[in-house]
Amino acid sequence: MIRLNRLIAQLLFLVPKSLVEIFAKQYIAGETLSQALEKTRELNDLKIDVTLDFLGEDPQKKRDCRAAVDVYKKAIKEIHNRNLKSGISLKPSQMGLKINKQFCFDNLHDLIDHARKHMVFVRIDMEDTSLKEDTIDLYLKLKKEFENVGIVMQAYLRSAIADINGMIQAHANIRLCKGAYYWEDRKVAYKDMNIINSSYAYLMEKLLSNNCFTGIATHDEKLLFEAMKLIDKLGVSKEKYEFQMLYGVQEDLRKIIHDHGHSIRVYVPFGKDWFAYSVRRLKENPKMVSYIFTNGIKNIFSH
């Protein structure tokens, strides 16, 4: 089944956009900010927090990076004005890291300062390893000035333990995920899922036991159980962690976790670049292929 999922994922670029949209629309809030804000309100009404993610990473021109900053600024203002419980998530490449590091820093600084004034939290995402060191460096510099900023760390990297140790020293706010850039070389990333899961559990324990706020970002029920064990064993207060899931994925499991009294945050992507995002997500995480394909077929025959 895993090999079949990977094959399907690699062939997604051959599938007509209209067909991918059938499968993808459940996992994207919409193309516009207003649509994303509506979904945010719906989730907030269910007592679920949100992080908005504007699609369109890796722009090639500075004006496109600034345009992304403007969208995020508008989102931040609307979150504040509408009293929504939401933060934002952005990728350094979207802010211009591949163009110029200082340019990226300036964009991040401008945006995080704007967010601070509106009491909104900003999560800096982690991309492939070619950007890892610069991303960590940017985060640590920004953290010296701002409290409303966090970073993502990836458990599948061989450097993860050392990276997390550095984050603990900095008292970082961490979103911990497995990591999904499937093309990473074996020299820098584990390929065995058992090792990745073990790494995730170990890093999670280090973060929780060292009083670092931890966003436990996974849909893997085994890891969710490991998290529950650690929270109970360490007596972690609810203010020091939350569970994080993607919009439209494992909603039944999300409800179970929420009904047991744990905080949930849902990452809500929006934007016109939904096609590239959807295809990339499936390529990065072939396990989701069966889940999305099955649910997509159900949706087709239910209408």
C-alpha cells in the first residue's frame, strides 16, 4: 500500500487540475483571505484555535515577497479586529530568504512587529535543509526582540537532537513535526519511519520536560498516545502545550482529543496557489494519499 501511495503521489502532476480540486478543496480554506477568516470563525466557534497559512512559497521576485507580507499584514489586522483566536504561519522562502537573507530578515521583522502591535503570534516554518541554518539564525535574532514568534523543528533530521538542545537553551516556542521534504538525502534525514517516530517521541519529551511550549503537530495516533503519556507523567500544564493538526485532516480524531480537554490548533491554508500546495503535500506525505483519495471518492458519490 505504501508503494502504491508513493506511485500515485509521484503521478499527481499528470492529473487534471479540476480533478485534484475535488480532492483538495476539503483541505484548503479557499483562495481568498475572507474565506479563510470565515473558516477561522467556524473553528473558533468550536473552541479550536487557528493558524492561517497563506500559500505561495518561494517567490522569485522581491515584489512578490512584499505582496505576501501585505497579505499577512491584512490577515493580522482582520484577526485582531474580528477578535479571532488565530496566529499566522509563514515560510522564510516566501519572505525572500532565497533572494537575500537581510531582505528576508527585514520582511520578517516588519511583519512580526506589526503582529505584536495587534497581539498576534507568528510561526516561522521550517523548509528543506538548505535553508535550515539560516532559518534558525533568523529566528534566534528575532526572538531577542519579540516574544510573539516561534519556529518549527523537524524530527526526521539527523541534526534534530542538537537543534532541539539549542532551542531549549533559547527557551523557544516550538511546533514539532516529523518533517516531510521527502527528497532529503539520507545523510541528513532518517528514512525509516520507526526511527522518525522514535526521534519525535524523544524530542517531545525533551521539550516538555524543559518547560518549552510545544505544539505537538501530528496526525499519528501512536505519537498522540506517547504525548498523552508524557503529559501525564511530567504533569505538564495545559498552558505549555497544544495539539496541532491540518485543516480537513483526521477531524474525528481532532474532536476526540478536544473532547478530552486538550487544546487544539488547526493550520488553515488559503490562497490561489492551492494546486501546487496540494500536490506537494501529497508527495511529501504519501500516507495521506489513501486518506484523501478515499474521502475524495466519498465526497464525489455523496453529491
